[in-house]
Amino acid sequence: MSKEYDVFVEGLRQELMERLGLSEKQVYFEERDEDGMTPNGDRLFVECSASSAGKEVCGIHTEELFEDYEDGVSLEKIAETVESEIRKLKETGFFEKTKNLNNYEKVKKDLFIRLLNVKQHKRELSRAVYRRVGDIALVLYMQLGKMNGRISSVKIRRNSLEEWKLDENTVFEAALLNTYFISPPRIYYWEKLVYNPDYDGESFMDLSHEFFLKRDSIGNCLSTARRTNGAVAIFLPGVAKRLAELLDADFYMVFTSIHEVMIHNANLTYPEDLENILRDTLREATPEEDFLTDKVYRYCKNTGTFLVYKGTVFLELGKPKACPEKPEEN
């Protein structure tokens, strides 16, 4: 980085020490380190408090703030914003929760799963706990609480599993179940979404009530009750199996973003057509930060497996499988 960047970082460090009443040792800078605490960029670390249980430290990405500075935002304004966010974090109890990371019994109810694209997030996944399905990573997170109306969370690192002394599959399955109850799966009808902003979707997983899933070629929109990071719904316990039973068929999955996935009857649609639709949707309607995958997936009703479409074949765990029969011509 430039000399101006170095001056900016030191100036921000001094501002935060003064505003938060901290010492030189409590606000320190670390450059990007692939194998250290800063794999995703330079950070300024602020030690908010310390006790026998450990330290509460907040990491601030300085490169992003420097871009704001270059765009004309004053150093004082940036420091004021950072100070405000740190004080909010302390007030909402986020730091208190992170103290419990080494105690599984205290955090297990806050564990959940989010989806990320493997290639786009390769660096940050290097130490994360996740399962991979094609180019989709099912990543283990812990929710910290709400701030500004949004759920804040942190990825669980592999060293936490070592401290818990628990099998990864046990933790992961529990987190999937948590995710199901934290944000239950829902089917959304577009016509209802358009005319009713408060529409909260259809609860299709209740086996005690009849539910009729649309079986036409248009497809069904699957998300969660929160409708944020809702594409994870397809991987929650029993969901894919239930959808296949309601359709009485295999189905294709088109992940238009991290927030939802379109479910299409495999007997009525062609994967190459869906691939073209997905490509157009991603280009025209999906923000870069909401991108999940540009691949079309298939769920097999008889085997309960997920396949990814590549050209003229479907692949499972990297092994080619024969392309399923195309739908019958009407």
C-alpha cells in the first residue's frame, strides 16, 4: 500500500484510542496474512475489553475504509462511524456470545447453515466448517444477534470443533436442524408475493395437511420464512424428499440467488433451457453479492441424491452419470 494509506491507518488508530479510551497495546494493526488472522485483508484490531475468560476484539477492514477516505470521507467521520458500530456491538451483547465459542453447550442453539459459492469464497472457507455440494458450500455459522434489523453472524472455524471434541457430522446435522426451526422452509407463489407484501409463504412440510405443489413447467419458488439466505431450504432435513413426493418426480433446482431456489418438475422441463434462463437471471436481476451458482442441479427421487448438470451429463461427486431422459413431447 501507499504511504498515504499508512498515514491513514495510523491516524485512524490514534482516533480510536482517544475516542474509546484505549491504550497503544489495545489498538493494533496487522497486514494481510494468508496463514494468520487476516486472510481477507489488512485489519485494525480493537481490544474492547479483557477478562479471565479472554479478550473481546473487533477487527476492522482498513482497506475498505481507505477507499472511503480516498472518495472524500474525512478521517474524523470514519472514526466516528467505527466507534459507533463498536459501541453498538458491545450493547447488543455480541462480544458476550463470542466468549462462549469454546463451549458447545452454550452456542449449539445459535448454530445454523448458510450457502456460499465455493470458488468466490475459497479463501475464507479455508478454515471454515462446511460441506460441499457441487460448487455450493453449506457453511456452519453462529448467529450473534440483531443489529439494524439484520441478523449478524460469524463463521465457525475448524479449531472450534477441536475444542468441542465433537464429531463434525454431529455438529453439522444439529445446525441443519436448527436452521430448519430458526427459519422454516416455505413455498412462495409469485402472484401472492406481488399483491401482498406481508405474504409469508406456504407451509408445505406439515404432513398432517394436504398441500398441492404446482406441477407445471413454470416451477415453484422455495425459500424460508425469513426470505433471507433462503436457498438453504433445499438442503434442510426432509425438504428435498418432501418436494419430490409432492411432485411425484425428480426435480431441477435453479438457484437464482442465495435467497431462493426455483424448483422445476424434471418430467416437464429441459436442463439446458433452465441453464439459459438462469444465465439471463443472474446477468439481469441478481446482485453480485447474492450470487450462489450458475449451475443447474437435479434431485433424484429414488436415490435421494443431488446431481449437478454439466453439458449433456449430470455429475454426482465428480462421477459422470447418464443424462436423465428428456421430458416427453406434448
